Amino acid sequence: MGAMITTIENIGKVSLSKILPLRGTLQFATRVFLNLFDRRTYNSASRMVFIYQFYFTSVQILPLFLFVAVIFGSLINGMAFQVVKNLGLSEYLGRLLMGFVVTELSPFVTVMLIALRSSSAINAEIAVMKVNRELNTLESFRIDLIHYLFIPRILNGMLSMVLLTSLFALVVLSIGLLISSLVFGTSVDAYIDTLLHSADVLDIVILLIKCATFGFFITLIPIRLGLNASQELTSIPIAVLNGMVKVFLAIVTIEVLSSIVRFI
């Protein structure tokens, strides 16, 4: 009986240790989300931070991003077109490209690249500022951290996700046009017409919402975990590691939820 009680207590402790951080993250997310609609957030200082963040996230990454898009686009299109040709299912080509490549593959590859590059950088940056007491200095000057530091980074994450996902999809579809013309002899007009007839407005809406949600959480979680760092330098790598693990868990969760919404 005593062993059972001890086991139940241990389960309860583990559950609380998981639930309480999640609750704190959701409360923090709610505060940040509400501040997105606060006009005071969008001052000249926050706009300048946003521009720097956007340049780092969306502009500097372009050579690597385009290279990855071309590689993935060539592989996926090559396999898809070969399967469609062998099975004689060319009428489903547009649905395959729009339903899988655009709505599933493009946001997933994009969010992984941004998470690996920008999320880890944001996590380390906030953790270093916490260790060096820079956050305390900003607060002592009555600078709102959410308005000045957090919102510009989160807005950048959301906008970058939408724009880079669109660019990735455009590159992949352009490669699809090239392969389609070589394999099936499809003209440009016929290819575009196939894509337009296969596009689903609901899928596009879900894609945009998913991209914005990805961008929101892959920047908010690193900020949250960076704030949890202690005053010791050794806490920085721990905060970054914990942040990246939770970022990938968030990515998987959002991907699963969006798939459920699409197919119910």
C-alpha cells in the first residue's frame, strides 16, 4: 500500500513538473499575443529591431534556403512525377503538388531551417542578456521588454515563415514545371491551369495560419526559455538545449493539429 502511494506521489510530481512550465508558457504566450494588438508596441525602436531581425532571418539565409529548396524540389518532383507516370495517374499530379508539396512539405522544411538557425540564436541571445543583467538594465530605464525585445522577434518569425514558405513553394513548383514539360510535355498554361484547379481555398487558409503559428511559437519558446536562464554562464547552453527540444515538440504538435483540421 505504501509503495503504491509513493508511486502515485511520484507520478503527481512528474505531472506537475511538466504542467506548470507549460502553463507558464501559455500565460506568457497570451500576454505577448495581446500585445501584438497594442499600438504602443509599434514605435521607432521596435521597428528598427524588427528590421534587423528580418534581415538576419529572411535575407541572410536566402542563399542556403534557395539551395535547399532546389535540392528538395528536384528530389520530390522527380520522385512524384516518376510515380505518377508509372501508375498512369497524371490527372492527380496537381493535387499531389498542391496538397502535399505546397501545404505540407514547404512549411515543414522552412520551419526546420528557421528553427535551427534563428530559434537557437534568439534563445542564446536572450539567455546571454539575462546572465549579463542587460534585461534588468532595460527594465530600470522603464523599457517594456515585450514591446522592445519580444514582439519584433515574434512578428519577424511569423512574417518570415509566411514569406519563406511561399518562396519555397514557388521554387518547387517552378522545378515541377520544368520536369513536367520534360516528362509529360506539359505547356506552361496547362501546368498553371492544373495547379489552379487543384488549389483548395481552405488548404491555403490553413497553410497561412499554420505558418503564422509556427513563426509565433518558434520565436516565443526560445525567448521564454532564455528568460528562465539563471545568472550563471553555464545556464546558457542548458537554456538553449531545453529551448530547442521544446521548439521541435511544438513543431510536431502544430503539424499534427493542422493535419487533423485538414482531414476531419
